[in-house]
Amino acid sequence: MKIEIRLFATLASYAGHGEMDSDGCLSFDGPATIRDAVLRLGVPEQDIKLVFLNGVGVSLDSSLKDKDRVGIFPPIGGG
Amino acid sequence: MPKDHSLESRARIEKDVRGKGRQVICDQDLLELSQILNIPLHQMYLQSMEKGILPLRYLRNMPSITLKQQITLQTSQVAVVGAGGLGGHVIEGLCRLGIGGLHIFDPDAFDETNLNRQVFADQNTLGNPKVQVMQEYCRLINPAVQITAHQIAVKDQNQDDLFADVQVIVDALDTPGDRLTLAAIAGKCRLPLVHGTVAGFGGRVMVIHPLDGRMETLYGGQENACSAEYLLGTPVLSPALVASFQVMAVLNILFGKNKSGDSRMIYVDMEKPSLDLFEL
């Protein structure tokens, strides 16, 4: 399955890791969760604040299916 | 013969952007009538609009903002907590739009690190209290807006009496703990809270409804986390943009345009560029 991953703010620097393709997608041969995707990209879990699956807030344990879109945010607090 | 001191006597016809004739009145006439008739200036503006005579300063708001909506703004009160990068732009925007009462809160004075982004920070205002500077500027921008400056931090949930008269609170703070406290106050007062935050060339906006718990989702347990703005900085672009989205959210609330209760998180990345909506 192919998953689109969007990494926001400071996490954008991890986009080149984990064999992400030029469309910002990761491919998995078997079942996977968002945590598996995060591990492949090397994003430290403590740097993650919000996780979205197809635009809805979820946890890292959420299971993925083909063509899912994942959004990951660090803490943001500037004003 | 006694001189006519009616609003109608000072009104004239001006064409709006669609070429439609509209009765308008100048600031100077409203100021004079306010003094002659001994009526507070903000009341004079309201009376004028209720008679269908639009203060000329609002002509270019039409028809995106109607006369009826302009009256709604003049009779509304909004609190802006934090008068920094976001807060300065929000306060200036709400002032130009003609909010009747603005309550602004910030304990700090301007320093040199504010000059990169904060709208009222300049060589002359360095060292001066932000809310005092903004109050003075805003009186020059729009004397119909009554500004109450509070040179204090909002750090205690028992400060809810400070928000007794407002319809909306704007979160323009920059620390997680203070934002959580403000959300608790907004919940106590049953007021919508327009949250905004920035980092780098991006930022987010979200309307937090009373006691919906979403500020905790955004900031709970974050005491030791390194927040993105410390790694990316906050150049002027993102506060200016995110503040505009916050002001739009305030207008939508005051105009009753968000009846479905849409409170999705907007995230804008100007560098990419992208705009996304998320449900939290």
C-alpha cells in the first residue's frame, strides 16, 4: 500500500528519509500503523504533537490502508 | 435661524464600489456633532449608522461588510489577550473594522526583538508598554473604538471577571500554560476563543468552543517539548497572515455565520504554499 505523508513545520526536514518518493508517499508491503511510518522516517516520537489521518485527529497506533493521507505536526506555540 | 445639528444635515451622497449612491458622513462632522450634542463619539457613529448614514471610513468595507454588519461591529466587544506578533495585527485589524469595544491585555514593553514582526514596534515605542502604545495608535486609527488597555498577564482562572462584557476572546499568547489558562477562562465565561499560533512561514487558526477540551489536545503535557517557533523563528509574514484569519473568525462569530459550529483547524504554510483543514 501507498501512504501520503505530510510533515509540517520543523518535521518537514524528515521528508527525505525512509525512502519517501517524490510525491511524498511511503510504500508498505504488509499491514502498518502511523507509528511504523514515523519510525521509518526517523521522526522522534517526542517531537510529535498532533497526528491526522485523512484530515481527522488520531493516535500513532491507527492502522493504515492504501491511499491514506497522514499529517504530522510538532508542538507550535509562537504568537 | 438656529444651525441644524442633525446627522442628516452633514450627510452627503457618495458612490460605493458598485456605483450605487449611499449616504455618508465624515469623521470630522461626527466629531463636531458629538461635541455640540454632548454625545459620546462611539454613540454618534452608532446613531449615524442606525439612520442609514455610513461613516465614510467604512465605505470601502461595502458590500463585503454590510451597513447592518457594521452596526453589529460597533455594538460588539472583543478581548485580545497578548499584544505581540499576532495580537498587534489582530488589534489593528479589529480597530480598522470598527469593533465598538476592544479589551487588550499584555504585561510587556516593546524591545528590539519585536521589531521584526510586531506592528506597533518602532524606534519611538521601544521600552514603552505595548498595550499603552496600541491604545494611543488605535485612537488615531479609529476614534469610534473604545480601547481598554490592561497592562497585566492573564495567568489566573479567577480573572474571568475581566471578560464579563465581551462576546469573543482572541488567543494571541505565546506560552502553552497561559493558553490553557485562557481556554479555562473562556470556558468559564462560555465564550468562543479564537486560537492562533505561528512558527516559521506557517501557522494555524482554530475556534475553540467553551470547554471542548481541544486546547488541552494542542498544549497539554507540553511543558518539556521544544516548540517549533524556537527552531524556526517567527518572521513577520506568518503573524500577519494568521492574525488575518483570526480576525475573519471573529467576524464570522459576531455575524453569526458559523451556525454549523465548524471549528476545524486551519493550517497555512506560505513557503510551500498550502492551506489544509483538519478535524481535531
